[in-house]
Amino acid sequence: MPMNNPPHPGEVIRELCLEPLGLTVTAAAQGLGVSRKTLSELLNGHSGISPEMAIRLSKGFGGSPESWMRQQMQYDLAQLTSRADKIHVDRFEAA
């Protein structure tokens, strides 16, 4: 069942991965093989999990790349659903 307002995946990474391991953003970024800025933007909700980042997170913290991507998809869909009434399209029907 989808969550109505799931947290941004960056929040999950910070609370469930970095904090329990006592990792700084710098140390985690280095371990994941990304820049500190890249990881910071993800943790602060300014960017999302890309397929490449999903693989890096899977290798670094566990879980499957698909589970990391699913978190991002659920967050993105929840954000769009909250303003779906502003998306206008024409309905297509068979002749």
C-alpha cells in the first residue's frame, strides 16, 4: 500500500544509514565514491536517487538497487499526486 506522504529518500539514508554508523557526509560520500556535494544534495532533498546511486547505496548499505529506486518512485509519485489536479490532459478513447 503506498504511503500518502513518504519521506524523501535522503532523509531515510541520513536516519537509517549514516547516523547509526556514525558516518559523516564526507566519509559516506567517499565510501560511496561520489562527491560530498552530490551526497549532500540527496540527503537534503535537493536531488533524488538515480539508478547509479541506487547501485552505490545497495553496495554500501545493503538492500537491493530496486528497493532504493522504489523509495524514490514512491516519493516522486506522492509529490505529484498532491498536485495532480493541476495536470490537465485530454482523455483518449477508441473510435
